[in-house]
Amino acid sequence: MATDLKDAIRQMIEEKNYTHDMVIETIKEFVKAAYKRRYGTDSNVEISFSDDDELTVCARKTVVDEDNYYNEVTEIPLDEAQELVEDVEIGDEVLIPLDLHTFDRGSVQSAKQRAQQSFKEVQNNRTYKEFKAKEGEIILCYVNSILPNGDIRLNVGGGVEGTLPYKNQSPRESYEMGSEVKCYLERVEEADSMKTPQLQNQKGRRQKDVRIVLSRTSPKLVEKLLFIQVPEIYDHEVEIVKIVRNAGIRTKVAVRANSRDIDPVGATVGLKGNRIQSVITEIEGEKIDVVPYDDNPINFIASALTPAHVEKVYLVDMLTKKAIAIVGQKDVGLAIGPKGSNVTLANSLCDWMIEVMTQEQFDALDLAQETRERAEAIFANPQEAVMRPAEEHAEVTKEELGVGEDETLLSELNISKQLVEKLNFHDVYTAEEYFNLTPEELAEIGLSDEEKASIDDCIDVEEETEEEFECPNCGATVKIGTTVCPNCGVEFEFEE
């Protein structure tokens, strides 16, 4: 029986590729369960293995007087103990070897079930730890099966399966049994946390395995692929500011360089587009637009609507972030995209609500005269409108901004116009408002250390101090204007 138990356990271990220590511990649990099923307790069972994996099972029993012998499982009479061990005394403990062949079939079956449960728990714990560490990464998988609901079961390595839900599959892609798929590991769920109805089996019982959820539609998949293909992104010389994606249709990526010597778009796209083309191939030909991030929403919106050529951008409402992009008649379809996909992605990328119009449609709008004049001032030269910051705004007075005459406008300081526009965009117009910003508000604006230093360098903050003099009688320090020394009482006279 002992051999049968070990063979059964070891066969399970070989299939799951467990370690030797795990095998030993599981066999101990197996035998302990069988012992408890037979004797009602496992508190006194001793299980050990020799160096050559020979199993020994003993019952630990306390030696008692024959007259006080009541429990045959945990006690042994003195006369019986003396036949096994010489010089034994009442109160001593002795180990009685057991023959596993004496265990009944019910005890063995119960032990097998407990061992299998133990295996499952150990396997789930190991799987969870291994794949939780890979969460947020790309892993190589192989298609195992396609379920009737469209979900795909994938081999993620080591005999472990992950799930690619139907909603996480790109409409451009198809899958065949055994085919190789690179997936983004979206999340790993512990077995005990799986309580949602869709995770239950047909009999309504909760699934016991760790759930590994994969994705082919996440923007993070594109981001990770760019990290692999673009060394400047991997080295943080180029930063991915934001990625938005309509899987199977188009992805938009906003990038900026952390050095003036690097063209972020050129670095990301690569020579003749070789880098971005590698990523496009990985996502089955889905279009990817790489655009330069710009703090100026006018420029950013114009770039975000690529591949359309934008002639003008009007910021209609800064508070609600509504804008109008003017394009030529032939570019309307490109700007909007199939089923509005291009403009929707641009909205998400810029965090502005963008409406695409032709110039004729815009002219027919009943916009406020002030808005129209401001827009026309920004785009005095249509040829330069897209790539030129709004440097031609009419000067705004302190009265119009609602600030005091004694306050200093940022535009009066010796700092760049781009920095002024950046702060104005966040409703910061004066030096006083800037210095009252909290660290959290500064972080939200996203000023660099250099930008902060440029502002600090051109503003001298001086503490107001009152003039003082020394009393000629007692030497005490007295403020100008004082007529009697508060220390010695001598009176002062000041010449006009």
C-alpha cells in the first residue's frame, strides 16, 4: 500500500513538474490524511523519509499503567511497551511502527483527495506568484483551445493556461490551434477571488485555478512593443506621454524628447519607418500615428488629427475644453475617420472635445465676436497656423484679467513666451499667483526644474524691513519715528 501511495503521488508530481521537497511534503500530507481517517486524529502520527526516500510511519503513544489505559490510539499499556522498548517507564513516549497495508480503502481514497487538494493549492500559489511578477509585460503564448463563447485558452508556459477573452481580441486577428501569440498580461487573479458568474463552471461551482487574463487590444501592448523596438524610449530619452487605441482600426501615440538634440517622432518611427513598421506588423497591420506632444493645445490638436492636414484650430471654450479644427473639404473624411474613429482618438489623446469643420461651416456659425476675433488673431497667417504657438494674442490688461495694479504679470518677466503660455493655460497670470501655487498644483502643471529656475531667477523677493537706529544714551535699538527710547526714557528730536 505504501508503494501504491508513493507511486500515485509521484506520478502526479511528474506530470506537474514539482520539486523533490514538494513531493515529500505532499506524501506526508497524504499519509497523515489516511491516518486521521482511520484513527480520528493525526496529532500523534510521525512520518519520515530516509535518504533513499524509504517511507516510515509511526504512531507516538504515551506509556500508561494498565489500570489507566483508556485510549488505544494515543496510549499504550506498560507491559506492551516493555515488549517493544527496554527500560521504558510510565509517562514515556514510544514510537510504534505502522503497516500502511492495514489502512482501509476508504482511508486511502480520502487521503488521495486531500493530497490532490494540497497539490492544487501549491500549484495555484506557485502559479500566482510566478505570473503576478509578469503582470504588465508581454508574454509568448500558444493557442490551446477556442471556447464556444469566443474566449481563447492559451498555454502561457509550464502547463499553465491563460485566458484571452473575446473582448480583448483584435477584430483584425484570427487564431488557429497551436499558433503563437504575443499577449499583454493584463492581470492575474487569485483562485479565491474568482466570484463572478462568468468564472463558474457548468455546475455552478467556483473555479479553483488562478486566472490569467491576457489582452491583444490594450494600449499597453503597443507601449511595450515600442519599448522593445525603440532604444531611445527604452533609455528614457524619448517619453511616451500618452497612447490611445481603437484596436484593429488605429492607435495614436504622443511622444516628447527629454533632450533638444532628439526628434521624438523620428526616433520612434525609425529610418524609413522601420521601427514603427515592426510594431504595426506585430498588431496585424493596425495603423499607428506618432505625433509630437505639445503643451500648446492648438499645436497638439492639429497634430493629433493626422493624417488630415489641419488649417486652423479655434479654442472655443478653455473651461470645458471645446475646440474646432478647420480642415479642407478633401480632408474632412480623414480628420473624422471611419465611424468617427480618428477624431474620437484625437479627443482622447488631447483631452479636448474637438469638432471638425470646413472654413465655410465655421463661417456659418454664430460665434461670439470676441471668440472669432481672438481666433482670427491667432491664425493671422493660415500657412503657419498649425505649427506656430499663439504668440499673436492681443495684450490682455490687468483689468481684464482681474488682477491688482501692484501685481506683476508673467508676461512682464524675462521668461520665454512658451512658458508664459503654459502657465496662462493653467490660469496662472501673475508672479504672485505662481508663488502661491502648492507643490501639488505645480506638479499638475508639469514645470521642469529649468522652467522653475528661470522664473525664480528673474524675481527678487525681498523682505520689507523697517529702518532702525541706536539710542545715543543707552545703546538700545530703536525704530525710526520713535520719540522716546523705550529702554531709558530719553526723548529724541529729528531734523526735518
